[in-house]
Amino acid sequence: MLNKLLLLSGSVLLLCACSSSSHKSFRYMSDEELFVYNEDKAPMEQVICQERRHTSSRIRKKICLTVREIVNNKADTYQKLGVINSSVPAGAVSRGR
């Protein structure tokens, strides 16, 4: 009986430890908390939060991404749209011939 009680209490403790997180979600951090978090991070690893509104909704949603994720997302989008043309050197103007 004592073994079952110890096993049960150990299982409950393990579940409670797994469900609680010491890391607070960036979405719920204040600007000051984000500033403190970003202080010791490399520039590409710093977190930036923005409020965005989807075209189909009036509700704003706070989105938090690292600078690296933002840059990668933009590069992927430009590449999918065909905006980046690797055959034209940087600074050159394409005449569309």
C-alpha cells in the first residue's frame, strides 16, 4: 500500500513539474521584460514582438519571432514571389528584355 502511495505521489509530482514552465511565453512579456531578455542575446537571436491583424479578422494578434526568423521568412516570401532575381547583379537595373 505504501509503495502504491509513493508511486502515485511521484507520478503527480512528475506531471506537475512537466506542466509548469519557468520560461514565460514572449507573447505575454512586457516591453521591459523583452528588453532584459534581449540584452545578452546576439542581434540575430533577439526577439521582436509585433501586433498583426489578419485581413479576415479585426482581432490583433501578438506575434513574437527572432530576428533570424523574420529575415528567413522575408527571404522565403521574396523567393516565392520571384522578387529576387539572382541573374542580375546587386545594384543593376533589369530592363526586362
